[in-house]
Amino acid sequence: MAATGLLLFMAVLFIVARQSESAHPAWGFVRAFAEAAMVGGLADWFAVTALFRHPLGLPIPHTAIVPENKDRIADSMAAFLQANFLTAPVVARRLQSLNAASAIGKFLGDPRGKDSRMRDGATSLLADVLASLDQEKLGGLAKSALRQQIEKLELAPLLGQLLGAMIRDGRHMPLIESLLRRAAQTLEANEDLVRAMIHERANTLLRWTGLDERLASGVLDGLYKLLAETVIIPDHPLRRKIEEGLEQLAHDLVHDPAMHARVERMKQEVLANPAFGNWLDALWERGRARLLGAVRAPGGALSGQIGASLAELGRALQHDARLQVLVNRFARRTLVGVATRYGGQIVRLVSETVRRWDARTVTDRIEGAVGRDLQFIRMNGTIVGGLVGVAIHALDLWL
């Protein structure tokens, strides 16, 4: 609008100068300026308009450049993006100065900072996504993945190593003492059953003389004494036998193929048991409910125990230089890999999107993006044309 107004002003100025030219020689310079300014303004108007449409609707050759060549422009834009932004060396170079770990740490470590609205939006989105997913399919995937990992796990060596570590550190002693105390409690709870078993197996003479009851009491007293002494005396022979048995079990779990096969069969039996499937179902439901409750709680996923854990992780990412190096290296490698693997698809998306636009949409969007600069081009053309006209008029008078 300003460029058109300036062009009209030059037309009015030309008329005034043309009428007043005989009054003073200076009006000749004004007329030359206005005349050349109109020519320059009209030329630049034609050039700018020819980029986006046919001037005055006339099908002049080499006009309406953008709509006539939008497909070629789309391909050129895509090629430019891929060559200058989505190649592995370019992405790696631009990511050298990026400290992704520190940025993530600041985001996680300051739950009430300036990014809280974005954080709340992210947690709300996460809750909506979790709630909208097909829980049967999602749960099936999770349970199937867990079952596959358990099936791949070599359980016997792992159990053997854990048991061996417990024995070396002396952590098996509380377990042995607990088992002995539980055995004593079980014996006490089933004392009548033991007495009845001894009474049934005793012969008639023992029952007639009442010695069977004395025998049962003696057996029970002996068992109680044995269990109590094993708990109290650190080097009791029974305790040592139990330790030797545990040591042998740990060794067999790690080195004995027969033990490996036996544990593997037991594992497969457990996995095939319907009770294990029910346990997985309950585990998934509890985990899903807890996760949904965490993200929907006041403060979202950054509240409670989860929030404290994330905040601690954020502080570690901000202050642990070694952790920053590892995270930043992983981020760079991941982004470079994404650019290398999917760069062609990204630029193809850009190209196909622009190709799907109609010519008017492409023209309006490009013209809207650079419209203000186009006005300045026309204004500059008007002013520069006028100055050139003044120079030509002066040269004509001088010659």
C-alpha cells in the first residue's frame, strides 16, 4: 500500500513539475526525478507481481513464477533441507555445543520453575494417552515382553551367584536362623499330630505301658533342644551341615548341567501354570493404576516418590560431569542416527506436503511471509529510479 501511494505521489509530482518546468530550471530535475521514479516503481511492481501471478491477468511469458513452478520449488526446498540440515556431519556439528543433559536436568530438577505449564501439559497428555490406549492389547504386550525376558533368563547360574554372594558375605546366617525358628514354631503348632503319629506306630506293649507317650515327649524335647542349640551355637554341627548344603547348592546351580536342566524345567512349569498368568495380570493392573494415579495426582508425575526420583535425576544430570558426557553422547548419536535413517523421509514429507498445496495456497503463504519486504523493494525501485533520472537529466544538460 505504501509503495502504491509513493508511485501515485510521483505521478502527481510529475504532472506538477511538467506544468511548472518553464518557471525555473530546477523543475526540470524534479520532472526527471518523478518520471524516472514512476518507471522504476512500475518496473519493480511488474517484477514483484510476476513472481506470484500474471500482471494485470495477462499471460505474459515467464510470469507467475511461483505457482507455475511450485513442484520444482518443493523439490528444491526438500533437497536444500536434506543437504544443509539433515546430513550426519551437519547434525553432529550443530549438536557439539548442545548440552542436552543439563537442559533435561534443569527441566526435571525444578518442578515449579518457569516451565511448569509445559510440564503440567506433558503430564496431562501422558495421562490421557495411558487412559486411551487399548489396555488389553497394551497389557498383553507388556506381559508378553516380561514373559519372554523370563524365558530367556538363565535362572540357575543367577540363583547360584546370588546364593554364593550371600554365603561369602555372611548374609545367609539370618536366613538359616529364621528357618530354624520357623521349624520350631511349626513343630510346636503340630505337636499333637507328632504325638498321634508316634502313638499309631508304637506297638501294643508300649501303648499298654504308656511308654509311647514318654517316647513322644522325648522325641519332641530332643527336637526342640536340637533346634534351639542350632540357633544359639554358631558352630553347631547341624548349622555347619546346613551351610555345607547351601554351598554345594550354590556350586551346583552355577556349574552342574543337570541342576541347570532341573531349574529350567521348574521355571517352565511355573510359566505354564495359570496362576503365574493371573499374577502377571494383577501385576500389570497394579502398575498401570499406580502410574495413572501418579501422573493425575496434584503436581502430576513430578509429585510424590516419582517426583522425588525425577528431581534427584535432574540434579545429577546438572552437576555430574561424567553423566552429562554419557547422556549428551547418547543424544548426539541418537539424533544423528535419526537424521541419517529418516532424513530422506522427512524431506519427502516436506516435498509432498508442498506438492499437495494448490498454487494459490503456495503463492499466498510465500507472499505473506515476505510481503513487507516486497513493499520495500517497490519503494526502493521508485527512489533509485528517480535518482537515476536526475543523474541522466544532469548529464544531458552538461553535454
